[in-house]
Amino acid sequence: MYRCVGRIGPTGKKCERKIDPVLSRQTGDNATQFPAFPDDGRKRHAVCPHCQGSTEQHICRYCHSTLPVHFGRADNRQIALVGAKESGKTVYMTVLLHELMHEVGRRLKASVLGADDHTRELFFYDYEQRLYERRELHEQTRTAAANPAGIRPLVFSLSLEVRRFHRRQLRRTLLSFFDTAGEDLISTESVAFNTRYLHSADGIILLLDPMQLKGTPGPSSLPTDSGSDPMAVLDRITALLHTSPTAKKSGRINKPLAVVFSKMDTMDEALPPEFQVQRYSSSETTFDEADSLAVDAELRELLVGWHSSSMENLLDTNYRRYRFFGVSALGESPTRDENGSQRIAGDLLRPRRVHDPFLWLLNELRTL
């Protein structure tokens, strides 16, 4: 479908703005809009039947949200970001995208831009500005029950220079991030909200707090409910993926899964100093397979020491493609101010390895 852009048409008429009932019902957006109408979606332009004006604004026929500029003309990759409660998903996503837009993007010769107005406004004001300028951590993600109109994903356009047969080409990929609340993974009933999204996702980033594993050393933050228990969350996600229409009854899940241990800075004193997971990412200009495998092996070794080898057993028997990662989005633990709000402790964020899982997924999906 298309949406009129409100220009005066050749007949001298101009469309009026009204609340779009479909957009309002599906996304909670009650701002007035110009009329929506169906046409051949393969065309770049369409003629509004009301004012006869030309428009190039494609919209989704199900929810009437504006589609990204390169939709249909670029690879579409949906990355599902899920995890246990209080594992730091929103902070991780914010820092990951900030790094891709700046230092990591410069090194990889990649450009990441918000693909629609909703993403550009929400990410800049509610995510990036809050963390990097106001130095405040985000509030707990709202659950599906608290969002009766549904949750709109953040959609970004990734432009990446790749080498093909000794020639450099610009490749565009649309990335959709859906930040789910940990509480949405507590029970089989609540996890159903994420069913369609997880089934259609090309790759999954599962964020877990290592301090919520019972065998980890240091200050304990053991789970108080199944919403923050890493094994319970992994078990439910696995059961959900097995119900996918494309899943084979007796086979393993082929969707790549990045199992990411967050807040690894809290483990620094307990880890051997020679461990690679404590260092910053490789400075290679593409995905560093050898570095990634070294970190994966270290974390598998740690899981045995943490009496959590059952996690590796579950992954081995259910997934064809998975890998362990250790990251720190902030570089150090946050502090609390007099109002009880969490704030960044130092003057600068010192993220560590936040882009490793993302680059591995893009490599598995043949985008890199």
C-alpha cells in the first residue's frame, strides 16, 4: 500500500489529514495522517486516487506503518534481541547501535541509519541521548501486557562496503531490532506474544547475566523468579523455536543463536588474566573468526567451573549454529543517585566486545 504525501494534485485538490484507524489500532499512533490506498507495491511511485498526486511513500498493508526507503530492494534481516529479566538488553542494544554508527562503523566502512521516522526519533531521544548525554540508564522495558497496541521494532539501514570477485560493492541490509521485556519470557502464555517475531527472525541474540548462574563467583545476584533464570529463559525460547512451521520434528534448530553473557566487567577479578574475553575486540576490519572461537572456548570452560555445563548440553542437542560471547556495554558497573536511579559511573563509556555477537550473526547470514 501507499500513503498520500499531501501535495496539491494536478486537479488542484489536496488530501486532508485524519486519524488512520488501522495505524492507531495496531501501533497506538493517533497522529493524523494523509489517506492510505492500495496499489502495485513493485512500483516506486503511485497516484493517490483522492487528489491524483504522486507519492513514493510505501506503507505496510497490515499495520499502515511507513516502510523503510530500501524495503524490497535490500536484504531484510530481523535480529531478535531477547534475554532474562535485568540482563541489560536495552542498554546493550543502545551501545551496540551507537558503536556501529561511530567507531565500529568507521572501521568496517559501514553506515547505520534509522530507516524510518519512528526509529530515528525514538532511538535518538529515548535511547542514545538518555545514555550518552544525560548518562542515565533506561527504565525496565515495558511488558507486552503494558503495550496493548503492540510494540514497534526499531529498523535500521546498514550500508556496508564488501568485496566481490576483486570488486568493491555497496550492500544494503535492513535490520529490525525488537526489544522484549524479560517478563515476556516467564511463562508459556506470555511468551506467545513473541512467537511470530522469533519465528521470522533471521538470527537471535540471547542476553544473559552471568551473575544469575548459581555457580558464578563474586557478589551474588541469583534469580528470584523464572523470568531471570538463564536456563529457564533458554529452555522456553528453545521450546518456542521448535514450534516454528519450518522446524523439523526430529532436527535441530538452524537459526543462528548468539548466547551473550552481559556485564562481564563484574567478573574481571575472578577470571584468569590471560583470558581473551577480558580484552577489547580485535581491530580487524571484518569478522575475526579466530578471536571469536577463542572467546567461545573460554566461556565453555567457565560454564564447567560454574556448574552450568547443562546449558552447553541443551544448546548442542537443539541448535546447529550457536556461539558464546562475553560483553560489557558500559565497561563498569553503574551507580545509583539520591533518587535511586542508575547512572553511568565514569566520564566515558568503555564498551567491550559489544559488536562481536552482531558481526558473527551477519557473517552467518552472509551479509558480511
